Amino acid sequence: MTTLAQVVDTHSVQSKSVGDVVETLKQWKIVSLLVSMVLVIALLFAGGLLRPGGFAKAGLRDVSTLPAVVWIFSAFVVLLAMSSAPQLIDRIQWIQDQQYGHTEILAINTVGMYLFGMIAGVGMLFILNSSARDSEGKNNAGLGLSILDVPVGLGCFVLAYPFIELLNMLGVFVYTQTQDTAPQGMGHPTLTLLTEQPENPWVWAIVAGAVIGAPVVEELIYRVFLQGALLKWLKSPWLSIIFTALIFAGIHRLNSPPVPWHALLPIFAVGLTCGIAYERTKRVGVPITMHMCFNLLNVLLALMIGADAAQTGV
């Protein structure tokens, strides 16, 4: 009796390297992404989200109960808490006595910065959540958190990924055409540090900050507070989402060191899709989960495949 193993030419399969498999996947990548994005757009259109007035029909977040300046102030509180962390850490004599190197100090400051930011952000979130009630005592400002936000966020990330990756590929293509060379290295300094020192525990502390701390802090600052203020001013979900995504991408260019300009397209896509998901679900944990998935995916790709796959990460 002939078995499947006897029919299949296993030698050709075994002789293929990981690089060969990756190259095969790359050949079909753009086609699969385009097909996936078309299906997602069709799904969202059928669900009414992309139709005119889609957000209004699903129910808008009620940001009218709080002045726009309160939303902006909340964002500045988080930014102030983050910026104060390195200065406070620098005053701790015990840390100074350890004579840590550059990477160790960077890790301590990164973890401290995101820890301070998360404490301030979650604190402001609960303050606003208790204050954003209408005359009937109802709160529809979209400031709630739930464990159910995690699976919803995972699903939203799966739907958003084709769009994010296509813009990533577009950014790399434009860079290659204009510079006559492909982008060199990673699209984010944390990914570069990880690939250079993958066995350094201090580097992994920085990575943990990027995967866990950054999504929490950045989504609170941009999607919740800033987008809330713009929604209050502009009265348009789409305009508030787009402007917030543009600011979100632009701020990453101001980082030290700045992310390369070709990486701004996927970062904008992350901001756009997280903003849409937030306004549609009115759940804070949804864009946070999406952001975590994106950063974690870039870390895994950087470790497994290399710079060609992990061009971004925010």
C-alpha cells in the first residue's frame, strides 16, 4: 500500500531553507494582502461602518459632557509624568552608585517612564470616567475598560493588519525608488537594539516597555484624550481620527533617534485603524490591544526573520 510519504518528494521540501520559504511567501504576500483588504472593506461596508453616517448609526461617543481643554489637559498630565521619570530616577543615589552602563540606564528610564505614564494615564481615565456623565447620569464617553476588550482588540487587529502591512510595503517601495536603495536596518531603535543584543536582559526590559507600556500610554494620550478633544471641537469622528493619526505618526518622527520617514506610513495606519476601532467599539482596551499586537508582531519578526520584515514598531 502506497503511503503519502512515499508519494511526496520530501527531498525537495527538506532542501528548502527558511530563506527559500520566506521568499516564496514574499512572492504571494502582496496578492494575499490585497485580497484580504478587499474582503475586510467589503465586510465593514456591509456592516455599515464605511457607509455615510456609519458612526452615527452605531452611536457616537458623547464627549460633550467635558470641555475640550479637559481632554487636552489629561494628555499633558501623562506626558508630564513620563518626562519627569528620568529626572526622578537620576536623583536616586542607589542607582547612581551601581555605575550602570548606557543600556542599563536606558532600560531603567524606559520602564520608569512608561510606569509613570501608565499610572498617570489610568488615573486620569478614571477621573474622567467618573466625571463624564450627562444630566441623566449616563456615561457614553467611551472610557470603560473590560477583559472582553482583549478578544475584540485581537479581532480588530486581524482585520486591520492587511492595511497596515500594505502601507508598510508602500513606504519601503517609495523609499527604494527615491533613494535607489532599500531601507537599511530596522524601522525602530528598540528593534535594532534587540537584534544586536538578543541575550541582554536589560534590552528585554526595554522591549517589554515597548510592547506593554507604549501601547497603554500612547493610546490613552492619542486615541482617548487627544481624539476626544478633536471630536469635541470638530464634531466629526472621521476628521478627529485622521488628524489624531497624523499627529501620532508625526510625533514618532520627533523621537530621538527619529524613526525613518518610510516607517511613518504604517505608523499612520496603526493610528488610523486604532482610532476607527475605538470610535466604533467605544472601549479603551480595544486600541490598546491592537497596538500591543502590532508591536509584539514586529518584535517576533525582528527575531525570526530580520530587518526586511520588521520595518516599524511604535
